[in-house]
Amino acid sequence: MHFGFVPPDFILKAECIQQSNELDDIKRTWKKMSVDLSNLNCYQISTNSTNSLISIFALGFRIITEDKTVAE
């Protein structure tokens, strides 16, 4: 319970998953429509205070910092 106070959440762990049943299902579904997603990855982020899990399915990602530095 937050009792009206919601603290900011922070990243506990982040990882790139290249093989999983869920990825296989997505690739198989799109392959039926002639879409090649062989490079699809799952990026999972676990938050610190709530232990929430965010799954992002993408072909890649880019990090842009406040000073506009880009990392891929």
C-alpha cells in the first residue's frame, strides 16, 4: 500500500532474451504472413521497489541520454 505516497521506481535488472517460448510463438505467427522476425529479441526490465516485469519485444533499441549521446 502506498498511503498516498508513490516513490519513484528504479531498474533492478535488465536483460536481453534471444530465445524463449514466447519469442518462438511471435516469430511463428508472423512467419505465416511472410514476415521474417528472426532477429526479434525480448528486453526484460525488472523494477526495484515493485518488482514489476516489463517485457519489450523489438528488433533493436537505442538509448539517448540527456546530453543527446546515442548508444545502440
